[in-house]
Amino acid sequence: MMKDCYVIMAILQENRTETAPKVQDILTRYGCHIRVRLGLHDAGLEHCANNGLILLQLCGNPIPVRELETELQAVPGVKVKHMELDFQ
């Protein structure tokens, strides 16, 4: 793991077709702190879920976790959790 890349954030979008543009705008502004981004949703030919989960690995010193979390939570239908990893 790279130095200063110890925060994992999960973003739940309850209505991703509505929330995706605003969430994408916010993530783009914090893009220099995002090392890994993984988007998950139930997709298939017959069904594509309208909720989704985004997992982020955040890097930097300092990492603006609170600011990012606050901006994302201001979007209706978006929930955010994060954890800090410490392997010492």
C-alpha cells in the first residue's frame, strides 16, 4: 500500500440515475486524492438496479475526508461511510 493511502470510503447511491451527475462532479473535484475507484451495481440484460455502491481508496496528506463526506452527504439519496486503516 502506498504511503498516506489509508482511507477507504463507501458511497451508496439510492437512485444513481438521479444522483450520478452530482456525485461525479464532486468526485472529479477530489480526483487528486482518489487512488482507486470501484463502482458496483446489480446489472444484467433483463434488470439493471438503480442503486449503486462506489468504493474509494483515498490518498494524500492531509486527506480531505470530512469535506468530501460532507459534500457527498448533501446530495439527496447518497449515504457515505469511511474507515481509516492502521496496520501498526
